[in-house]
Amino acid sequence: MSTYNPPTLLQLALDGVLRKDSIDFSDLEYLPITLFPPLFIKAFNSRHTEIVKKMVATWPFPCLPVGTLLKTAGVEMLQAVLDGIDILLTQNVSLRCKLQVLELRDVHQHFWDVWAGREDEVHSAETKSEKKVGERISRKPPRGVKEYYVHSYQTDWSVQTFCL
């Protein structure tokens, strides 16, 4: 006998937002911060490029670790993230945007696991000594400096695809 697990209120809310296939910047201003990561994951995996662009431009956290998500995504999702950065830099669309680091390396999986509710299932590959070293090193950039990390790997994509 199988058990039916109805969707949670969070899943229903995320589906409702994504069903519109578009969202205004003003809607994102009033979206609770706790909904940003799960909505971003769902929009990214569902390939809602317009929503991803606007979410990047209004991202309320200092770091956006998209490297782990880009492993399975195509060029169009990377382009949506870069377009969101372009909107952020050229237009002043959000007062709550705190984005300082666009992390394109395949790190920070724990960030997405926590927001996806999988923090107990996934264990970090770091050893205790690596964690202690990482705690002593400050990763905060000087005020006003934006960090962009690019992990390059061999693909068929041309370099021009990644230029802002």
C-alpha cells in the first residue's frame, strides 16, 4: 500500500509563483528572504530564465553560489545569471540586494542543501582541520569590492559567451 504525501505549503507557494512565468521586481521586494533560496533553486532547475534574472538582481544575501547548480544547467541558465548581474550593475532595482560574490566554482553545496531541507542527509567532505583553517581566514572582501570567481573547464562553449 502506498502513502500519498501531499505537497507542503512551501511547495504550493513556489509552484504558484513559477506558474506566472514572470515576476516583477516589486514582488521580489516583498518576498520573504527565507523563500529566495528555494524559489531560486526551483526556478533555476525549471529553467525560468526571466525569474532567475530578476532574482539575481534582487538577491538578499552576500553570496550567490551558482557553481553547483551550473553543473547540470545549460548555457541559457548561465546567461540568465549574467543578465541578472548586468541588471544589478546597470539599474538600481533593489534596495535590499546585498550580493557581493557571484560564486561560479563548484563549492558551497551546503548552502543549497540547508535551504532545500537536506542538511542532515549531506555531510561535508571537509576534515576538522580544514574547517579550522577555513574559520581563521576571512572571506569578506574589502568594502566596495566585488568578487567574481570563475572555475574554467574545457567545454564546447566559446569564451565570448561568458563576457558581460
